[in-house]
Amino acid sequence: MKGTYFGAMGFSQLGSVIGPWAGGVCIDLLGPNRPSLIFSVLAGMTLLGMPLSAYAYRQVRTAAHSTPEMEKTL
């Protein structure tokens, strides 16, 4: 269980790497003189990610409620 936890913690650092890279690609492709277009693309990506985040939250909450009490203490 601990290996899974620490393995999953590595994914939290992934956004710190991908975020600046994606922003640089966005600026390269769309140009720095179109900030409203870049903002629109980023806002669209955020809106697309919200349902995925809600789905993951529901999955974690359901798994936590279905886990026996003894496993919660590990």
C-alpha cells in the first residue's frame, strides 16, 4: 500500500513539469501577441479537466467508504 501511495505522489509533481512546457508550446504556436486566444485555450483545457477531477474524486470517495475499517489504519 505504501508503494502505491508514494508512486501516486510522483504524479503530483508531473504538473509542475508539464505546465510550463505546455505554456511555452502555447505561446510558440499562438504567438505572444494574442493573449486572449492563449487564455481561451487554457480556460478550455481547465474546463475539460474539471469533469475528470470530479470523476476521480467520486472514485476515491467510493473506495474510501467501501474499505473495511482495519485496512484504513494501514
